[in-house]
Amino acid sequence: MPIYTLSNGAITNPVYARVAADTTPTPYTADTALSSDDVLVIDALTCPASDVPLGFPALDAGAALLLLDAGDDHKKALAGHIGFRSHGTSRGYRVVKRGGGGVRCYISEVGDSTAPASLYCASGSGNQEQGTLQPATSQVVYENQIETLPMTDEDLDFFVGSLKMAAVATDEANTPPDGLIWYTWIYSRSHSFTASGSYNSEADLGPPPSRTISTNLTYTFQGALNNATQSGSFQFLGLQERGIYQNNGMASKTDTSCGWTLGSICPTFNPPASLYWYQSTPSNTNDVSTVTTGSSVTVGFNAGTGGAGGNASYTYSNSVTENITDWYITQQTAANWIYAQNTPFDGNTTDPSQINDSRGWNGLIDTSTFPVISTSSLQFAADAVWKTNSVLTGEISISVVNLMRVDYIMVDKVLGFGNAWADWWKQSNPSDVFSIDMSVLT
């Protein structure tokens, strides 16, 4: 993987250190011809955004373009060529462009994870023999406190792995025909947060040990122009999110101390008012072992031969089937879902009494009742398609929020069949914001 660099000083970025390890990078000049095996690195700390277009010939030749320490200005400059950008700063921002049957752009990003976070605790005690039960005392440790987790080695591994992959093959089964204006943007990144705290519950139990919770996300945007003569012109825009949500090994799994278990993840798509809902999945499910998420859209287009005879159509469909044993899905709105643990308690509940199902009066936790998903990882997906009422030519923005929750349960046998107990649940809701230049779909 030959690496070429565009920089006005020493490159100190940790992503670059990993990518360029065991290689001898070559300075990039305007007359350098690159190919699909090459990587062009632009150091945004030392190069202005006006230098980004110098990398467009490399992108068009199939090379990967890697921006280091990119901000919004550098991403905007790149979006002028690919029609897509994420918002915010990143340590690494990589783009690969492919043609043939529409334009496909593969974007991956890595950086610090910053998001509002909340921590709650409920605790109490009781004695079954004496018939006494102290009501649950709930406490808010903190709410919507901005937390930043620096880029982890796991985040960096995920990013570098995507960078070193061979050129992604085009999905021939879903290759749009010539004459149809079609763009695909596939974006991936990781978000992480720490579930922990140096605090005791009011029942004097705690604190729970720490654990890094992470999710690896891939967003696939599909945009097309529908300009068939009989239907008039408008645009379709679809978004499918796929992810794996994981606790990286529970911090504990004993009869008196269990967690952090995955409780729920709630994806929410926030489109602009100029986009109108067309379809979305998955719909509500409960007590099922698998769920299929996907969409099917038929786009009409003018094949270029003129008149009604030039009209053609193309049907695009995509779907993914995931295992959700002992979890449920609720579609709350057109583009807002809850994936949550179904047993031994509702993993999205805020009612601590519901968690009692996992605790016995003998002062023990029935750890066998937790689903395998909750104790390890969940693969999930959400899909939505929108359309416009006319042909848009400006930039639109879509945000995606993924509210993640994990749980920790602790009990302590006091005497007889009495016990003290405490439950913690930690929430983090990172968001990703994207802008799409709709003029490329005209």
C-alpha cells in the first residue's frame, strides 16, 4: 500500500503513525499519478482547506484519500467533489470513490467520542420473612453531562482495518443501469463510552467496576433522481444504519454482582422538512428470534432516447436479517426505534421495580436469565426512505442519534432471606450529522 503525503510540516497524528508503519511515504506533487492501490494523505493541521482539491485526481484514479485532523472546512472542500460530508473534527477521515453503475463513495472516520451521558441508580432493601420491603430509592447521579472518551485502540483498529482492505467490489446485483443518476455513500465509524463511577448507592453498595461500551456503525445513503416523463422529477434518498453494539466482555457476572449488560439502543433519524417519509423498517416485533430490515424502491428515469419511449425503471432492494433472541423492537415514529432486552426485565425501563425479576430474596442474581445478546453484543439495523416533492439543488443535513443504555445489578445478603440491592443504568447518546449536496442528484 504505497503512501503519498501532502504536508507543510512534520506529521504527528497517531492514525498516520499506524497507517504508515513499516512504509516509506513519498511526498505528493501535482504530477504524481496514483492508482487504486495507493493512499494520499493530506495533513489538515499544516495544509489549508484550499489544498484538498489537489487530491481530487487521486480520488478519481481510485486511490484512497486520507485527511488527518480534518475539520468542517476540509470536509466541505472534499464534499465539493463527492457530494457528502460528516460534521465535526476527526483524527482520520478516509474516502474512496468508485464508478460504474452510479457513483459509490466509501467514507470512514475515527476520533474522540463526545456525547451527552446520564447515570442513574436505584437501591433498597427488604426481608421476605418479616414482610418488610423498603421502597426503591432512585437517585440521579448526573444527567446530560458531556463526556469525551479519547480515541481507543479498538476504534483505531476498526479504522485502520477498513483502510487496509482491498478495493471494495461493486455489488453487481444492485448496480444501477446507465442513464440513471444514482449515488451511494457508505460511511463507517465507532463510538465508545465508559460505564463506571466512583459512587455508592444509598444502600451503601458499589461502586460498580468500569467497562468500555462501544458500537461500530455503518450508514449507507442511497440517492437517486426520478425523472421519468410520466411521473415528473423528484429525488429519493434512503438511509440504512447497521451496527454492532457490544460491552467488550461484562465487567462482572457473579451471583451477587452482574453487568454491565446491554439494555437497549434507540436509533433516531432526523431528516430535514424538505424530505417526506416514503417507507421504513423494522416494524414492531416481540418474542421473535430474527428480524429483517430493508427497503425496496422503484425509480423511474429517462434513458436518454427522448420522449416517453426513453423512460425506464430500476428497482433497488436491500435487506439484512439479524438475530434478536429475547429482545424486542418498537418502531416509535417513522424513523425512531427501540431495540431492547425483553427478559428478565425491559432493558429500556426507568422503573426499578421491573428489575426485581432478576433478583431473588435469597440475595442472589439469576444470571442465567440474561440473554446472550445482553451479555455480549447486538447486531441491529434500521432503514428509512424519503422522497422530495421537487428537485432539490442545495445541501441538506440529516442527523442520527443512537441512545445506548447498559445496566449493572448488585445485591448483598444481609440475614435470612433479606437483602440489600442496587441497580445502575448508564446512558450515552452520541450523534452523527451528515450533509448531502442534492445537486449531484440532478
